[in-house]
Amino acid sequence: MINSEAFIKRLQKVMEYYGESASSFAEKISVQRSSISHILSGRNKPSLEFVLKILTTFPEVELYWLLNGKGEFPAQEKTVEQIKAPTLPPVENIQKSLNIKMDSNDPNKTIERIIIFYSDGSFKNYQN
């Protein structure tokens, strides 16, 4: 579980770093202004979709730092030697092993991404 007050402080730090108001930040990550307002006031907790939009829009923000305060912001550029990309199985294999059935009405629909979160805070991202 994330600490909402600490998350709010980190979110505010991201907004300040990029010089964004709540309104402009909401526009950049494609969420309603009220979503930002409710999260900043502590009324609502951030959804996974909200967090992923931040990570996609602002690559200097690291997931662990945003959620748990572990790591640093802005993220340091990593050299090729520092990045050890795991060999991931194809999404189709994951789909079969997790018994995920696709919508049979649309054979052109495919899985774009699967993210598995573990209880220790780690995760695996499988993407086509």
C-alpha cells in the first residue's frame, strides 16, 4: 500500500520539476483536472492507469520512486552496461499460461501489455 501523503509530495515534486500547474499537468498526462485535484487533496488515491500515464509522459520519473520513494528523481541516465534487460517470453505464452481469453468477437484485438506486480514491490512488464 502506498503512503498517500508521501505520494502527494512526490507528485508535487514532479509537477514543480517540470514547471506544471495541476491543470497543465492533467492535460499533459490526459486526465481530468479534477483527478489531479482529488489526488492532491488526498480525497482519492492514484489508479494504476494514472501512475502509468505519468511514467509514459515523463520518462525521468521512476515507478519505485513515485510509489514508494525508493530511488531518485529525476532518474539518472543509464549506460548500456547498467541496463540488464531480462529475456521475456512472448506475450502469447504469458496469455496462455495465465489462461487469458481474448474477445472472440474481434479476432484483430491483441494484448499490448501485461504487467505483473509481486508482493515484494517488484514487477515484470511484458509488452508486444
